[in-house]
Amino acid sequence: MEWQFRPARDTEMSPVARLRSHAREVGLSGLVMQGAWRRGVRAYLRLFHRLEVVGRENLPATPPYVLIANHSSHLDALSLAAMLRGPASRRAFALAAGDTFFTSVGSSAFAAWAVNALPVWRRRTSAKDLNGLRQRLAEDELVFILFPEGTRSRSGAMGRFLPGIGALVAGGAVPVVPCYLEGAHAAWPAGRRWPRPGPLRLRIGPPLDFSATSDDKAGWMEVARRCEDAVRALSPPAPP
């Protein structure tokens, strides 16, 4: 076997710039810290929220892939990341709002090294940024966790999906796995400082393939629509 070495993508960056960069790599210290964080989060979700996962068999055997879900709570990303196992758990990055989680060095450090988040700036993420994320997702065989609504629902009802998910996956071979998390809004709605105990149930659906979808605005809208339909199909039926 011929070994090939390449420098880390973030080698030339300062420590502060690295925190907010899409090129950030985890490194040995980050793996140790994030491993401890994952174990703590799993214990918390098991004890306080009795997290139940349905449909785990729908997850691809190996990365790369994208996990998408409804978004109504800070528990959403924690729950999706916590249910991953093996290499996928160590290669998972949550795409988080830069103007919420990366506003200071302290919050950036927590988001980067504990949650393993990459920033997405709501009003200034460029096509170049999205292309860089798309390239890295495939080349480094990562798992991206993202919420196509773009922000947390204040009511708990799922909103419309934005076309940014399409710009990330349209015309590519990376599958998208739809999920629906039930109970997160009741446990930790936007505006509440700390979560309260309450059951969580995560449903995972079959992967979606967008390799034949055009990588243009029409294709991005199609991706958003199909993703939204797949996530809504996993939601519990409305009470009579």
C-alpha cells in the first residue's frame, strides 16, 4: 500500500481563525475532548430525556452523508450527533448559525471543540463557502448535521425548507438522511434558558438520492421540497 500524506487543511491558520473556519480539522486533542463530550451528552439524553431512536438501520454504513431534521430546539443537533456510532460519530460536524454560536472567542471555542460545529452565516454565506463545504463533505467522508429551516421554530411547527440544502447536495453522490425529532420543543423551546426533562423520539427515514438532480436554482428548490416532504412524512400523526 502506498501511503499519501497531506497537511491539515487548517495548518496555516491562527488558533482564533481556525475556530471559525470551514477548514477546521479536529486533531488529537479535539478527538479526546469531543469523545468525552459525546459520552456526557448520551448519558444526559438517556437519563433526562429517555431518547428513543427508530429507524437506525436507514443510516448509511459509512460516511459521507447528510443528516437533516426539523428544528425547534438546541436539543436537535445534540440528539442527532449522540445517536451516531463508530467512525460516523467522530466525523460528524453540525452546521450552526455563525451569528449565534460564533460571536466570541469563548462561544466559538465551545461550539468548535465540544459540539464540533462549523459556522454558517445566515446573511453572508457565499457560493464559494457552500462549494467548499460540499467538496470537504465528499473528500473527507464526513457527516454533516443541518436543519434546512434555517432557524428554530418558535411554535414547534415545522417551517419551510430553504434551498441551501440543495446547493450542498444537488447533482452529487452524497445521500441525505431525513430525520424527525419529537419532544424537543416541549423540553427546550427557544427562549428558555435551560432544558427540562421530557421524552425525545428520533425517527430516521430512508436516504434520499439527489445525484440526478440539476445543480442549479431549480434543482436546489426541488431538493428542498423533497427533503421537507421526507421529514414531514416522519412526523407523528396529528391528534384527532
